[in-house]
Amino acid sequence: MSGHRTKLALLLAAGVFIAAGAALNVSRSPADAQTAEAPQAPPAPEVDVAPVLSRPVTDWQSYSGRLEAVDRVEVRPQVPGTITAVHFRNGSLVRQGDVLFTIDPRPYEAEVARAEAQVAAAQARVRFTAADLDRAQRLIRDDTISRQSLDGKENAAREAAANLKAAQAALDLARLNLGYTRVTAPVAGRVSRAERTVGNVVAAGAAAEPLTTLVSVSPIYAAFEVDEQTYLRHIASVRDSRDIPVQLGLANEEGYSREGKVEHVDNRLDVVSGTIRVRARFDNPDGMLVPGLYARVKVGGGAPKESLLVDERAIGTDQDKKFVLAVTADDTVEYRQVKLGTLQDGLRVVTTGLAAGDRVIVNGLQHARPGTRIRPKMVAMGADRPRTQTVSVAASGP
């Protein structure tokens, strides 16, 4: 009987514990239960943020063109004959007046000798007729000779003087042709290869085949086309085009290491292309610039003006628009549509959309979305970081 009571007491105690647990569970608030079941929010991402850079910038416009020689000469013989010597190495630099070819001078030396003999004969004839006229003038005073005879001697003296001038002109021409047998460089520069070698007979004149070509080396031109807006903004407003700064870089160079001046602006705009041809002049003392090379040209104009610049990594693409992600005072990301200007030392000029003092995300755009908060990590604008991100987002801002 006592054992039955013990079992009954144990069952009653267990029921009390179960009821107490149920009551405790019911007493917990729904809010506490929801808090316990809700997942914890992820932390705000850390991204690189830099303040917009403000500094004076010269407005440069970039163009492509080709290098041209100031002087390009096709060297042709001015007298016919046989080439007896070539005095240069193909592709070498020559100075103005250097002998390039020699044409057999012997026929022209003989012509000079013949002309000299004719001059000597004409001089003798002049002396004889002058003396004969002097005697006739003395005799006419004594009426020893007729007036007709005197007139004949005067005419002979004048004819002899004219013949002497003709003989002297023939001698000058013969000497000139003899000089042409030494074909010289008309300008300093670099020669091409010899098109005619020793033993070849060459003709003379403009229709003759060129013996070689010669291009000047320094200075050199860069020819390029500028658009109408650049012409009106940078060139037309300048009284002397030589005051317009121009910079030049080659295809294998990063920057623009050479400075020059605008030398010539064409006199009309091409209405088809909407461009005008410009030619700039650059010094080329080392001869590295060669006619025909591709040239990158920058044209600047006006005084430097204060401009806003951002790293190109901060710029995203939204269809046909450009944008940056600005960071507000409470570290909220804000979409800003911007208009861009020229590239300046790796930084892009922003003409509209930003103000001095703004902060923009320069690295980690893929981790930020407009309207969300981030943890900014402040860096300098243009800091050297990997340029690997390409971001395009749908417009979610203004």
C-alpha cells in the first residue's frame, strides 16, 4: 500500500514540472521569440574612398596625326652623263652641300676649255677693232678716210664687244654645267638609297628619274585634323597660332615628351569631315622622329583653370551615361551622374556632377549600391591600386 502511494507522488511531481515549463513558454513575448529567430544583419562593406581633387588644369585636346618632313627633295641630275661615283651610304645623314653623286666631268671640262678659247678670241677681236677705230678717228680729222669707212670701223668695234659678251656667257654656262656634274645635297637631312649606281647613264631635267630622295630631319612637322569646336576655342581666338602649346608622343610612348608650336593652320574647314588641317613644328635633334610615323598630339589653349579630377577607377558606366558613387556625411552611397573632360596625368576631369569636397568610391564599386551604407577607407586620389574592376549598374539615383 505504501509503494502505491510513492508511485502516485512521483507522477504528481512530474506533472507539476511539465505544467510549469508550459506556463513559462507561454509567458515569453512574441517579440522575444521573433528576435531569437531573426538572422543577424551583415556588416557594412569596407571600400576605398577618396576626396575629389581640385587643381588648375590646362584644357588639352588629343588628336592623332602623321609626321612630315619640312623639306622633301627628289634629287635629279641637271646634266646628262655617266655616274662615276656615289659618295654616301644608304640611309645616312648628310649636310647641305655634301656631294652625293659624281657624273663624268670630262665632256664638260672640254666644253669649258672650248668656251674659254672663244672668250680669248673675242677679247682679241675687241682689242683689234678698238685700235682700228682709234686710228680711223685720227684720220677722219685729216679727211684721209671717208665717213663711211669710219662708220664701218665703229660698227665692227661694237660687234666685237657683243661677241665677247656672248662668249663670256657661253663660258659661264659651261662652267655651271661642269659644276652640275657634282650632284650635291640641297638641304641637310637623311638620304634614301641610291636609285642609280656607278656606270649608269642618266638624263637631265624634271622628267629624269630621281637619283635618290632626301628628307630634312630637324625640325619636323606633325600634321593632324582638329574639330570645329577645338578650332574655335583654342586656335581661332589666338592672334598668333605659334603661341598655342602643342605636345607630341609616339605610338610606343606613354606620355607626351616633346613640346612644339603650331606652325600652320589651313585656310578652310572641310565641310564633309567638319575638321581643319593643322601642322605643328617640333625640334628633332636626335633624329628619332621619322616622316610617316604615327603621332599622338595634344593641343592646349587658354590659361589654366581650377578643375575637379577623379581617378578613372571611380567612374562607372550606366548604359550611355557616366557616373560615380559619392559618399555622404553619414557614409551612405549616392549615385551621381557626371560629365567628363580630358585626361590629366591619369586623372579624369569632371565638368559636372561633383563639387569640391565631395568623396567618391575609387575601389570596390562592386561592393556598394546607391542607398546603402559603407565603411569608408580613406585613400589619396590617384593612389596606385590594381585597375581590375569594371562596373555597370542600373540607375537608382537621380
